[in-house]
Amino acid sequence: MNSFMLLVLICCIIVGNIRAQSINSTCTGVMDIIMAIDGSGSIQRDDFIKQVEFVKLVSEKFNIKEDAVHFGIVQFGGHGVREEIKDSNGRAIQGLSSDAKQVKEAIDNIRQNGGSTPLDQALSFSLTQFQHVDGRPFVNKVLILLTDGGQSPPTNPVGGEFRAADVVKSNGVMIFSIGVGDFSGRNVTLSGIASSPSSSFVHEVDSFNALNNIIGTLSEETCIEVLALSPDTGCLGETTEVSILGRGFKNLNGGSELACKFGMTEESIKMRKQKIP
């Protein structure tokens, strides 16, 4: 029996979210994130700037790089929905970015769209970005949607934003909805779009000034990160129970399940061939 071999047949999860002060404030988990921001005409220019600053501060909470967090920024308004991150030729990227500098430059150059509030289009477009050919089908996906109003213009039949949200969620994307101001039907809109339970996935603030007050909480809730495994080895041919320590688990499948994938590296296979008579 080779104790150095990692072959885990059953993964038993200990769901324990660590307090923010006991972990690195930057999320280093492997995940895809899109922030869909409201560029409608009902938002004053100064408030739109505050929303963009909020996006910048949230993005800085994540380790954006190839083998960690991939990030996207979608703006919706009366002139349609668009991806704000551009490639070196100035064209909107397809999918998400793994370049922190590229994300920062995009945020610095966002210009307000104006017009109405097509939440349904924002949700559907975000899903296509997650599903792009260069996407990562097996990583956790999070959509953060900000709005200062309900669906506009109304869909025919009504409720198109909720149907679009259901499609997004059925494809394994967790949706956090943030409502700014006390607009008509706010609770119904936010809870109907967000993942369940709404107590974990809905945020309501009175003004754009208050967005910064939820940065810490939002970054903790959206970060899904494995920090430690115990034990980190198992025995070939045996079942090993593994405890996983991290954060963000409570929002995965109701907090009772976490997908685990373990395997043997080429190096470990070579070691096995050398050690076994």
C-alpha cells in the first residue's frame, strides 16, 4: 500500500466558512465572475461614477489571473447590452478576462449607456459570456447584477427577467442581485432574479453612496475558495475521508454539497511504478 498516492474515492465536506480576519482578504479561488451594471438613464452621472468605483473595488478583492479568477463586466441600458472589457485592438472580448490590467483599464474607460433597464437582456447576455468556447465549464460561476429599477420596458409576456434568471441559474450560475434605492417592486425583482435563499443572495442599499458599505460582505459571500485539505494524501484502493476548509461553501447547492475532483499527477504515477515491486 502506498500512502503517498492521492486517490480519494469519497469526499466528506466540513462546511466551515472562515472569518474574514483569519484569511487573505484577496480571493484566490478558481471561479468565473461577471458584474452586470445598470447604465440606464435613470442613474445620474455622479451616481454612475460611484457604481463604477464600486465595481473597481470589488474586482480588486479577487486574484484575477489565468489559473484563478476570470472576470467580466457587462453594462445594460437602452442601447443594448455590451461587454466592457476590450482586447488589444479595442474590440469587446468574448468570454471573460484573466488579465487584471485589462480589467482595470476597462473599468477606467466605462461610459454610461443610458436609456431603459433591460434586465432580461443583461441576464441572457451574461450567460453567453460564461458559456463562451474559451470558458471553463467546471468552475464555480457567479453573476453580480446591480440595478436601480425593475425591468424596462416590460417583456411580453411579463416576467421575462425572471425567466431569463431561471435559465441562468439552471446552468449552474449563482446570481447575487443588488438593488439601489427604493424603486417600485424592488423586493419582488431582486428576489425573483437572485439565487435562493434571498437572505444570502440579495442586497439592498438606499443610495449609490452606500454601495461601498457592502463590499466586504459581498466579496466574502461571492468568494468560493478551498484553503486546506486534511489529510492531503490517501491510499491507493482505499476510501479516504477528506475535510475541506475554506469559504463560500454555504452558497453551494444549499450548503450541503461541494463538487470535489481529485486525481494523480504524472509524477505520482511514476513514483508508484518505481515503488511497487
